[in-house]
Amino acid sequence: MLVVQKYGGTSVGTLDRIDAVAKRVAKTKEAGHDVIVVVSAMSGETNKLIDYAKHFSKSPKQREMDMLLSSGERVTSSLLAIALSEIGSLAVALSGGQAGIKTDNSHTKARIESIDRTCIEKIIKKGSIAVIAGFQGITELGEVSTLGRGGSDLSAVAIAGALEADLCEIYTDVDGIYTTDPRIEPKAKKLEKISYDEMLELASLGANVLQTRSVEMAKKLNVNLVTRNSFNDNEGTLITKEENIMEQPLVSGVVLDKNQARITLRGVIDKPGIAAEIFRKLSKTDINVDMIIQNVGQDGTTNLGFTVPQNELEIARNAMKSLNASKSVEYDSDIIKVSIVGVGMKSHSGVACTAFDTLFKEGINLEMISTSEIKISIVILAKYGELAVRALHAAYKLDK
Ligand code: ADP
Ligand code: ASP
Ligand code: MG
């Protein structure tokens, strides 16, 4: 079997942890499998490097940021390869570029364009373990690029897809995918399986246990994806096709997204083209606008509200400066988005009603609502976030 194992920041967070990972990797190899390892930087390292850059500049060049941030993963990949050699397993550390990961030129959020398998295959043929620095690749011009936060998940899935691996294991600090973040609700239950689509929703709605793009790619390339705990031998969660799951629960999970901010425009002129003008301005800045609500117009004006990632609020504020489309603009980062996800919702009614009722009973006001076939998202005041998660988790009996 060809196995790709990805170890996240906490799993390689100390030298002792790297030693423990080396032993786990060696064990997989000794069991007769070919192994490719992808590693994150030590936990906290990427944030630390970003802070270092901020010390010198408010807006450092993205190219330089990629040179800087990619270093964290190179440290852990080299150390792990050294540790593996020391316990008698042949291993070769590779940067993303050396591993053949080719990306476009969008520094700090590059997209993988192709993977040249030659180098990794050569290493495996020799009976060695390829230990690849996650989160990075190389552009056509030979520049180092990074794949966006949490991007080592994407490196692992992309490599598993390109090399047609039998299994891609994502090792982290919890046993798998839970019905909600177990750090918020200790009663959360680990799921044995979850569909790609539900996982995609959970990830994009804020469950950072897997990077959204990695799930997208796993679905596209049909990668057998498992998340597991690097600290124990418990079975993890399989992320798979919907048809492989016998019984779909109504609701699979509850997610909290803290990285949300709201922009409200009051007294917007109610005529065609205004919304287009506003969102054209924002799209030029590459900001992901999420929920959009426009009220029914009155007296020729209306109110328009939408959410953006909180860490992009300043960019949005700058973009809005040159607009003259409303009487006033309010910026509000004291909000949070809670969402419920479940494929089973497709064929059931009353799911939203339960959510609204639950939040009402907790005295939580609904600021914004949006729904799709398999999710309901509600914006509420930030201070109610964890309370809402626990209440909804109980309301849909996810702790049972
Ligand atoms: P890594 O460093 O291994 O990439 P992350 O911190 O990115 O790990 O992701 C793991 C964390 O995701 C867990 O510690 C957990 O708190 C959080 N998390 C959020 N939602 C969920 C969920 N539904 N199931 C499991 N973990 C979740
Ligand atoms: N080290 C990077 C980050 O913190 C990538 C990763 O861990 O996946 O975002
Ligand atoms: Mg992660």
C-alpha cells in the first residue's frame, strides 16, 4: 500500500513529538507500506514568523512572506528525516518545490497547478521515505509559494491524489472529525464517517480541522481521506462519498466561525446597479463576501448588510471609502457565525425552525440567516457563540 501521512503543527510541536512521529512513520514502513510524509511547521511557528515580519512592515511583499513562512515546514521536514535516519529508516527531506509541487504565482495563497511525480517516485523506489515540507510549492519562475493557512492538508491530499496513494492520513491533536469542536463542547461525538460534501461545509464554515481546499481536492480526486490522532492509536474518521455512508443523520455537525465581521450600509439608493457597484469594489480586493441581506426598500432607499472575514475588515473598509452609495456605513466585528450542517436536511423540513427556537430559548437574537440544501448559518453576537454551539448540539441530539 502507498500511504501519505500528514502531521499537523501540534503533532510536530516539540522535538520529543517529532521523535514520536518518526517512530509511527517507521512502524508504517516496517509493516510493508510505502510512505510519504507531509509535515506542518511546529505549532505557533507560522504565526510567530508573521509577527516577525509585522515588526518591520505593515504590508511586506508577499513574495518575501512566502520565503519566510515556507521556512517553518522545512525545519520540521528536515528534523523528521534526520530522526528517521537515526532509528534506521531511510528518509529524504524535500521542500514543496523539490517534491514537484508546481503552483500559480499568487503568493501566500497559491493554487497547485500540477505535481511532477518524478522525484518522490525515485525516493520511494529506493525504499526510502519522502518527508515533504507542507504548505508550499514553486512557481513557474522558480519562486517559493505558499498555499494559504492550513495548507499542509492540501499538500498531503494533492500528493496522495497525484501519486494515486491508497490512503491519506491527516494526523492531528483530536481523534477525528467530531459533531462539533470538542474544545467547545466536551460532549461532542467522534464521527466514524462523514461525506465529502458535509466535510466541505464544516471546513468552509469554520471548522479548521481540515483546510477547505484540501477537502475540495480530496472529493475531486477521490482520495481516501482519514483524520486521526497522532497521540494515540484510536480509529479516526473516514471522509468519503455520500453513497458509502449507510444512514445519513439529519444533522452531522455544528460549527462556529469566529473570523466574521459585518458591514451595514444604511440608506442605500434603491435602484438597479448599486449592489453591483458595491460588490465590484469588494471583489477587486479579493475579499470573500459571505452572507448578504438586503431589506425591502422604503421611500427610495434600503439597508444592505453583509459579512466578510474579520481579518479582512480593514481591507474592506478601505475599499468602501471611495463609495458613495449610502447615507452611513457601520463596521461591526463583534459578531460570530454559527452553522448546522447535514446532508439529511435535504429531505426534512423543520430543521431551521428547531435552530431558531433553540436560540430564542437561550435569549439569543438572530442577526442574519442564510441557508442552503445542507446547511443553516446564523449570525449572532460574538459573546453568545459557544453557548449557541452547545445549545444547538443538544437540540439536534448530537451528544446521544
Ligand atoms: P493541525 O495543527 O494538526 O493541523 P488544527 O488546529 O488545524 O490541527 O485542527 C485541529 C483542531 O480543530 C482541533 O484541535 C479542534 O479543536 C478543531 N476542530 C474544530 N472543529 C472540529 C471538529 N468538528 N472536529 C474535530 N476538531 C475540530
Ligand atoms: N504552518 C501553516 C499554518 O500554520 C500550514 C499548516 O500548518 O498547514 O497555516
Ligand atoms: Mg490544520
